[in-house]
Amino acid sequence: MYRIVDARIVGQNIKQFVIEAPRIARKQRPGQFIILRLHEKGERIPLTIKSSDPAAGTVTIVAQGIGKTTQLLNSLETGDKILDIVGPLGKPSEIEHFGTVAILAGSVGTAMALPTSNALKQAGNQVVFIEGARNREFVVFEDEVRAASTETYIMTDDGSYGEQGLVTKKLTELIESGRKVDFVLAVGPVPMMRAVANVTKPLGIKTMVSLNSIMVDGTGMCGGCRVVLGNESRFACVDGPEFDAAQVNFEVLMQRNTMYRDKECRSLEQFKAHKDEELAQLRAELAEKEAAVERLRVEIAASQSESAKIANISVEEKHYV
């Protein structure tokens, strides 16, 4: 199991977790993600790795409480544990010297874009980061965004913070002002990424989007995360999660992402009605599992100790003879 070292709210319904996962921390690269499961019968959900600390053996993830699983996850606190985490998964972001890079992120998508933004800046690019949010309460990681970019713009739908308008408005303004943009990365809601693609595709600007499609096993075997690129199918978990925006069929992606909407809504309603009971049950199950693991450790240690004693006796008897 994976212990939560730190858990804190960073925005409306948005929570950040620092989790002990040393092997993942050593391997993680910008753009990759993990899949976690909270309990034995729980849903497996993908979450992008915001950052990692190989020395401390931790990874940082961010979750927005939208469905049952993310709301249950966001109910956990420092010291709680997560049953399963697998990763890092997916192909890392494409990092090279493009020139001027525009990164457009929608609210919690900012966490997903930060490691790539940092890497692109370190590669010598001029990084223009445009963060969009519904209102001020959904603006997250602003200080980290400014540190990871050379130019920063905050856009809110209602104008309560930064400038009013969508991220595509600012991107269009920059392009129309004569700014040469060599590469674009968009991370966030599917409609936002599609809107970015509609701006950059006619201009021939290379644009990548990070697709948050449905995932189950994370190995490409189940086919749940299938996305359509032109006339071909790809799997977001092993071929992505980042793809050429000009090739993505966003209509098919949105249809697939809403396939289980009714079931998800019913599950969420049931969870809201029994949230405290489900949280208590989760913690009890994990405590029981942890106790079972500890008993197993003791049994293994005792067995090894007994084996060592037998080995020593055999050596002594042989030496005596």
C-alpha cells in the first residue's frame, strides 16, 4: 500500500496528494501518469503525475472531485493509504528546443502540464503558459506556473481574476499580434482541447493534446481508452496520452467519454448518501489488509530465522564430525 505523506486542498474540489512511491518516483518523466485503485472492488482511475522527488521517494498527484472515486480519494487525508498504484504509464512528453512554446491548461489540467512546461523551459524554449479557469477559486498553482514559464497569462470565464475569456482567446490574440508560436500543448477538458486544435490546425502549428480518455488496465489490452487519429485507432494508455491534435477525432472521444455517464451519476448519488460509511469502510479494509501484511512479514521473518538456525546446526554438526 502507498502512504499519503501530505494531502491539501489547492482549489475548489481540487486536492493535491504527495504519496510514497519510490520506484515510480525514480522512473517518472513529464507527461506520464499513474493508475490507482482505492479498494479491492474499486474503480481504476488514471491521474497525471504532477511531480516526483526521487530522493524522498514520493510522487505528487492532483485530483478534482467530480465522480465517486475522485470524491472518495479527496476525502482521504495525510497518513491514509491507497491500496494500489501502478506507473509510470504512457509515453513521456516530447521535449526538445522548438523556440516559442504555448501551453494552454484548464484548471486541474495545469497540474498535468507543469512537469512538461518545466522540461520545455529547461530545454531553452520561451514558454508562454496560459491557464484558464471557471473563476478565481479554480485557479491553481499560479506561483509554480510562473516559475515554469517565461510568460504567464491567467484567464477566467467570469473575469474574477486575470483576464476574462477563454484560453483560446489569448492564444489567438498572441498569434494575431505577430507572435511566432512554434509548438502548442493543450491539457484540459476535451472541448477546450478541441477549440485549441481549431485555432492551430489551419495555421499549421504543431499541437499536442493530452487525452483523458476512459482507462481500465493501462496496458492496451482492454481497449477502453481507444482514440481515433485520422482513420486509425490508438490506445491512450500506451500510445499516448499525448497525441497530434490535428489528427484527433474529438467527436468520437467525447462520445466514448460519456458512454457510462448515467451509471457514473447513479454511483455518485449513492456515494453522497453514504459518504461517511464508505470512507470508514475503506479505512477499515486498508487497516485490516495492513495488519495481514504485517502478520505475513512476521511469519516470513520467523521462517527465515528458523532456517538460519537449522543451517547453523548443520554446519556445527558437520564441523564436529
